[in-house]
Amino acid sequence: MAQSVAEQLVERAAAVSTAPLPPKLRSRCEDLLIDVAGLCVAARRTEYVRALIASVDDGGRCTAIGQAGAFHAEDAAMINGTAAHGEDFDDTFEGGPVHSGAVIVPAVLAACERFGRDGRAALVGVASGVEALCRLSLVAPKLIHKAGFHPTSVLGAMAATLGVSVALGLDRKQSVDALGIAGSMAGGIIEYLAEGAWTKRLHAGWASRVGLHAARIAREGFLGPRTVFEGSHGLFSGFAHTASGDFDALTGDFGTRWVMTDITFKPYATGTMNQPYIDCALRLAKKGFAAEDVAEVLCETAEGYVHRLWEPLASKHRPANDYAAKFSTPFNIAVAFVTGKTGFDAFTERTVRDPRILGLASKVRYVVDPNNPYPKRYTGHIRMTLKDGRVFEERQPHIRGGAQEPLSREDIERKFRSNAAYGGWSEAQAGRFLEFAKKAFEGSLDLSGFRG
């Protein structure tokens, strides 16, 4: 019997779990841990995180970073994942797009806390899960989004399952079963775009929860389909409407070439593909003219994200709320140009009602560039024509923070400290976590000091 895709993936992940990992890979896993933790703290007092915490039962052994008390493992994974992804300030992967840290790190941490696994187990679990999620996004690029689903949620459930299976030391059959089980738990529609609902925030947390629970079920002997990925009724048939994806991109050189080392850490607290447009807008704002001087704005864009960031255009000109604003390229351009702000304070109920920002946003139009390299690279372009006839134009050939222009560890730690302070942590608390992160993947793993 030929090996299924899931069996091939599990075989390669098993090899990773016993081999020494490259220093660059370990460093990237530490970066993800730091970034995710800062985002959990930043979002810990938000209404959506409070609602999620109120929905779960008390008790457990696991940590929701920045929250008082302890939680059941799946609940901790869900809360941390939702908080980390909630403000769309988490990492992304060019080629996907998918957000890996907010899914994988919470799942693996909760699994290791619950079952007493050490830092080495957490490291190989995070590395395997993140690498799997990045590679899964390359199997059928753009098709999951086009079908109306969120790739981070759908593919994240599978990758989290692999990461947890590796961290917990499941055998190969159990791990394959776990992936098969997760395929029936995966989901995540993108209808949140219509009104800025909170469900996208939940997607990363839910995928994290699925990964942990699917692995636990399989460990007890529950059977799942071997052909969960490539089957005629498998994951990609259901969510991408194809069973002929590039599965070699997933399994081919898994464990010998690490695509996750090129993950992007966002400089701005907004949707992934808006980041290069913000760079353009910030440069244009330094040219010496005001929003009121602008007659029209034309942007070149990729066809692949028109339906998420540009249409319906009237709604993108006037987002329904602060969260919807993060998925409006016109608003992102306008708020960056008018205020110069790109963090949490750029997306508030005040900014989405600001007449200057909305006035400029209403002038923004787009044209599809058939040669745009999306999803391999995310680019930005803005052409502003002034009322006096002058034209100013800016292009951004890549997303900052990624492979072409990466953030340093110092940059990531600075972002962490800013996010931790926003969430109410003292400088001393933030410093303690940074010291913990340097040794988290060695010896025992104890997160209890970061509750409350």
C-alpha cells in the first residue's frame, strides 16, 4: 500500500524530533514565542478575550498568558491563540498567507504544560507545526481563500495537530490518525469580512484547540482517515475544491529545508497585505501635501485579495467598525497618511469615524495588476493625484519584516515590550519573560509565572 501524504508528513516530522535543529531554526522558534506572548498580553483585556474566558469552565493546569488562574489545556490553547491573532499583529508567511505562531505556539505550550513535556519537546513541536503550516499553504495557493475559507484556520488545525503529536511523542500511526481526525474538525469561513465580526480572531485559537484535542483523541486509539489530505473527499477537495495540489511542497524536503525561517513579523497592527501599502502611504505623507489636497488615489493590487481587502468598495471606504478597518486597504492607506499611526491606536472607533481619514479613504480606487507576484510576495503601490495636477507615486516591492527585509531579534523584543506595556505588564514583567524565552526550549517548561 502506497504511503499517504499524511504518512509521509508524519515520517519526516518523526525524523525532525530526533535530529539536532539548526541554530537559526531554534532562534526563529524563540522569536515566535516572544511575539505570541506579547500579543497575548496586549489583547488580554479586550472584550473578545473576556468573552472567550467567560465561556469556559474554571480549573485546569495550563496558562493563558497574562490571565489569572489556570485553564484546561484546550481552553488555554484557544484563549492564547485567539488573543495572539486578535489584533492581526501576528506573524505571517509569504506564499500563504497563513499565520503560524498564533496557532502552533499556544497548542504546543498547552500540550507540554498539561502532560509535563520539556522544552526540547516544545521546540520540536513548534518547529514541526510551524513548518507544516507554512508548507501546507503552498499546496494549493489562493484556492482556500477563493472558496470562502480562512487558510490559517483550516490548515492551522492540521499543522497544530502535527506539532502537538510530535511534542507529545505520539507514534506514527497515532499521529496519522490525529491528522485524519483533525480534518473533520477543521473549518473557518471568512464571512467576518461583511461586518467586522470577531470570528476571524477565533480562527487561530480554534485551530490551536483542534490540534491539541485531535492528538489526544488519537493517542487513545481513535481512528482517522490516512488520506485526509489527498483523498477525493479529503481536506483539499473540501476546502480548496481540488485534490491535485502540490503535495511535494508539503513533504518533499520537510526537515532538510526550513521555509519557516522566512516568516514575516509584522511591523504594523493590521492585515498582512495592507502592510506594504502603509509603507507607501507613510512615505507619501512626508512629501509635504495634505489629505485635502488629494483629488484621487489609484493603487495597483493583486487579484487574489480583491474580494477580501477591496470589495465591496463602498464598505471598504467606510468600514463598519475598528476591526473591519483592518481589512480595508483604502482605510489603511488613509489612516497611515493622515495620522502617521500604524499600531493599535490607528484602528479605533474614533479613527473609523474621523472625517479626514474617511474623506481620503473615499478617494482610493484600485486596478488589478495581472503580473502581481502574490502570493509569493506581497507588494504595495499608491499613485496620488493632487487637485493642482501634481502626481506622487510610491511602490513597496515586499512586506517589511519578511525575508527581504527581516526584523532583528532586537526589533522583535522591542515590539514585545511595547505590546506588553499596552496590555499592562510592567517593564520588569516583560523583562522576566524575555529571560524565560531564552531558556524555554531547555529543561522543564513552566509558564505559571506569567499568569495574571
